[in-house]
Amino acid sequence: MLESQPSIFNVADSSLIEKAAQTEQGVLISGETGTGKELVARIIHNRSSRAHAPFMVINCAMSGEILETEFQTKIEAAANGSVFLEEINELPLHLQGKLVQNNYSARFIASTHINLQDAVAEKLFRSDLYSKISFVSMSVPALRDRIEQIPTLVRSFIEKYNKLTGSNVSSTPSPEAWDAFTSYTWPGNVRELEHCVERIVIVKGQGTIEASDLPAKIYQATQSAQFGAGATADVDFPRMFLAEKGVDLKAVVTAFENHLVDQALARTNGNKNRASQLLGLNRTTLVEKLRKRGMITPLKNSQEMRSSGSGSQE
């Protein structure tokens, strides 16, 4: 499904995918880890005249001996097809030399998460190989820079994992879940998003994805982002959503306040002086709140206060 929609990658010039597919020259795809560079490479291969031949992937960050074996085996297996050199900046110099010196029948598409020109300047990457693989260069931006594409990706991944697992999860999450999906920064990019959706589909099995189905870190980070900079930005707020039918705001605020008061009292073993400090309140304000909740019965006179012995705790 994704391969029919290359525009979701929002490369600097979406027409580059078509141009890269039409040429036999090397292609360099740059972008952060997890942005979907391999999927772009597969689209290029599948739209090229080499689509009938193999598409092989070589992870250039593999350990020495394994990489040596994979390098030779997969390039030979991809005869007249395409080889995707993942993280080519990790390829050892002697293997870089082989790519330049040998006339392989496979076409090379490479990816990197660094500025490869800087590596060339530092003599960590061969300039002649850079010229060979960067005939067409394109960049896949981070997911946080293409938020408008998140709904398309989420629906695609839900459908993908419904089919793979036999699940029946709705491809349209709840409004609150959409809010969380599109507000989170996704540092792991498309890869992180896909893993998140995969887990939800497997665990949920059926029904509509709710905000509570998402990992806590996602909606907690979302809440912090919504509050932004300022006095409240450093407070660890729980993620709360406005239901479509609305809420009784006064009741929600009261319940939230009571919950924090109860936590403060529990943490201080009922010591109201220390509890009020944790809450940033005057002790008298805390006592008044407890009285309104019926948790304190007003003392009638000073004799009762002395006999209660509560002064040392309150």
C-alpha cells in the first residue's frame, strides 16, 4: 500500500523518486534513523526497469566478517537488480574501494543518516564512491517535520497488521488517540510509529484505538508539549482528554485536587504541615479543604484541642 504513495515521504522534490527510478545511476537517500529510507529505495527499484530482478539489502554497520560475506554474496545475488547499502557511511574503506573498482551489474542505492560530504572531507569516505552513489540525491525528513502525514501512515500500519495478525482494529482511532499520535515528536520516526501501531493492534485485537492504548510516554510528552514553556511546563501532568460529549470541568478539577491532597497526606503519614508544603499551600488552606470534604471535625474549644494532641501532627 505504501509503495503506491511515494508522496508520503515528502522528499525535497517528490519527482526525484520517479527520476531516480528511470536512471541506472547511483542514488543516495539521506535522513534520520527510522525515517523510511529503505522503503523509498524499494519504491525506486520497483518502478525501475530492474523491478523483475532481486532487491538485496546490505547493512553496512554489521561486524567485519559478516559484512565481508554479505557484501560479496548479496551483490552477486542481485545481478541486474538493485543493492541497497544501508548506512553506507559505515562501510570500511577497503569495501568502498571494491565498489569503485569493480564493474558490478547491480545498481546501487545507498542511505546515510550523516552528512556524507563531511565524511569525505575528513577522509573517512572515498570521494570517488560518493560521486558514484550520489548521481541522484534526496532527503527523507523526520516525521516531526511531516505531521500531516501521520494519519495516512497510522491507517496504513493498522491495515497492514490487521491483515498479518487476523485482528480487526478500526483504521480510524478515536479523536483523543489522533491527538496523541499527531502531537508526539516520534524521535524514532516512521519505524517507532510502526512498532507502536503494531503492538497496539496485536494487544487490542479489535475495536477502536483509544488514547489509553498508546504507551504512557507518548501522551505524557504530548501533555508537556501542550503546556509549553512557563510556570506549569515543569509539572508532570497526567494525560487527560476532552471527551466528545464534554466534561464537568469543576468536578474534574475537584477530583484532581483531592487526588493530589490524598497523595500528599499519605506520603507524610497524615502530617498536615508537611503535606501543605508538598502542595505549596498554607496549612490553614489545606485544613479548610479537608473540613469541606468532611475529613476534619472542627474542635469546639481550646480544652478539646489540648486533649486531642493533634497539634504535633497538624
